[in-house]
Amino acid sequence: RDETKPMAVTPLPTLTPADFSSDQEARWCPGCGDYSILAQLKKVLADLRLPRENLVFLSGPGCAGRLPFYLNAYGLHGSPGRAPALATGLKLANPDLHVWVIMGDGDALSVGTNHLVHALRRNVDVKILLINNEVLGLSKGQASPTSRQGTRTKSTPEGSFEPPARPLSLALAAEATFVARTIDVDVNHMSEMLER
């Protein structure tokens, strides 16, 4: 090679939200906010211009756990509540990866609470997207740790009697680096939070 000439750099192709769509049909209940979350996540990923080969999405069971299947990126479906532990190991093994954990309130705050808390307190630069619908959706509407008092479900026909777990309070108590809250119907705010 001639050292006097600059090396040609081939620009990476610009990805669109459609480039992040997998070949799987998204299947949630009609009106579920997960559709909106998926759409905004694909938009933000395209805007960030990150190479797809550096993106990894991990999840566990539940409706939220399906989201990585609908993305054209690397993914791993783990055991209930264990996605934060898997993400921590993956990020430590390869710090250049952009590692996302997608969890529902049941997965994150029931069996996965200990893994979630330790991932938050370690601040290993993984992104944890906790989708909180205050019910165990995939198990057909049982109460979750975030169900409000008085919520009637199949598992709480007389109404939930416990005060709900507060995910933001937990994250702040664990001294996570960045904590935010948004809602599926405010797509502009959700996009801003996902980008941050």
C-alpha cells in the first residue's frame, strides 16, 4: 500500500427502524403498550447508528421477554429473573457491546429481584428496560409485585392487599447511574428516555 495516500474508508450503511425488524410477527394482546415500546426502540436504535453486531438484547419469560425476538440483533432468552446476571457477564467479557436487558415487572421484581438489584448497584453499563404493566400478563393476569392495592386478579380475587413494589425507588436505592420513567403513550418522551 502507498503510505502517502489516505486509506479509503467505507461508510457504514445508514440503518432504518425497519432494518431492526426480525422475521417474527410481534404477538401481544391488542392495545398492549409493548407494540409502542418496540416501535420506539427500533426508531432510537436506528437514530443512534450503532452497528447491529454490537447490540445484544437479553430477556427472560413473560410478555416483555418476547421483545428481543422481534428485533434483528443478537439476543439471548434466559431463565426467569436471570437476564441481569447474564448481561453483567456479557458486558464484562466484551465491554464494546451495547447490552440491553428487557424485563417485565413480574420477571424483574419477583424471582429476579436479587439479580436486578446487584446489576443496578454494580453499574456495569447495561441498559435495563423494565416494562411494568402491574400484572403478570403472560400467566393470564395474576397479580405482580407492582400491582396496586385492591387490584383484583385471578390470584387476588379479593384484591391485592400488599403495597406495590416501586421499581424507581429500588433503582435509586441501589444507586443506579441513570434512572428514568416513561409511558408507552408518550412516544416522544419514551424515545428521549430510550436514547439517553
